[in-house]
Amino acid sequence: MQQTDAAHRRLRELILDGVYAPGQRLTELETAAALAMSRTPVREAFRALVADGLVRSAGRGVSVVELGPEALRHAYEVRGALEALTAELAAGRQRRGEVAPAELTALERVAAQAEEATAAGRLEDAVRYNRRFHSGIAVLSANPVAVGTLDRLWDQIQVSTRLSLAAPERLEQVAAQHRRLLAAITAGHAGEAHATAREHVADTCAAAGQDGAREEDPHERTR
């Protein structure tokens, strides 16, 4: 079990870091050799990755997930709705005094690290910090179902569009939206947090080539 967990963790890292590209086929034999493990933990890790939605069964091995344009658009639509919800919930918890100041300070630090890494061209780090920022907001919502669903969606989106998540040409736009989102949550403004999170995901989706992803948010008609 320990080796299976280690194989699962390592393969997930390699896929999310782009070492194994979307659509690439992985066999048990070659992967076991690359990880210096036997085939049994690799086989079990493949099964776990299929359940994670990161790979698909492909004969005697697996292939790394590669979301097509329509599937990617659907993933972004769900991500936008869920991140708007978690931002709104986080702001509500902040307004009720349920969020520790240290948690908000940590998010500010991660947002700054993402901005710095992007500006310096360290895109691998920028993608990690960017995801950590959004995951941190989801955690503040205290909704484990949303957190788990978003984590799975982020995995699939990151594999298919990883560099667009921290594109240098979007540096100021992304940084400004992160600041606005964090400010809305810190001020306890649930409606503003919801709208800013939704806008941010729509813009990210458009940057990834998914034009037309921005749709009217029904919440906006009531705010």
C-alpha cells in the first residue's frame, strides 16, 4: 500500500507538471522502470489515477487525459460556478468572524508569490502558487464537497491548459483580480466575491482558448 501511494503521488506530480503530456500513453512496464518500482504498485496507481480523472485506460496501460474544447469548456463552467460559490461562502464566514486573520495573510502571501513567479518567468512555480491561492479560498468556504470537486476539476484543467493558467501577458489582469477577490473576502462582501471569482474564471477560460465561456450569472440579476 505504501508503494502504491508513493507511485500514485509521483505519477500525479509528473502529469500535473507536464512531464507526461496530454494524450501520452503510459505502460506498466515502462512506468515501473522509470519509478524504479515493481509493476504491481504502478498498476494500482494507474487505477487510482483513472478514478481521479487524470488518465484513461488504454489497452495494457493508460493515456494522460486530454480534454477537448467542449469538455474543457464544461469543466470551466463548473469551475466558475463552484469558485464563485466558495468565494461567496468564504466572505460570509469572514463577515461572521469565522476566518482567522492568519488564513487571509497566508492567501495574500501566496497571491504575491504567484505574481512574482509569473513576472520572473518561473511558470511552473506560478501555476503552483496560482492553484494554491484558489485552493486556499475554497478551503475557507468550509464546504468539503466543493473543495473535493474543485480539486478534481483543477487537475484536469491544469493538465490540458497548464501554461495559460499563468500566462505572462495576463500578469496584471490576474494579479488585479486576485487582489479584488481577496479584498472582497476580507471585507466580507459575499456578492462582490462571488462576481469577481466568476469573472476571473471566465477570463482564464477565454485565455485558454475557450471563447464564449462568459455567460450571464443569474446571481447578478439579484444583486
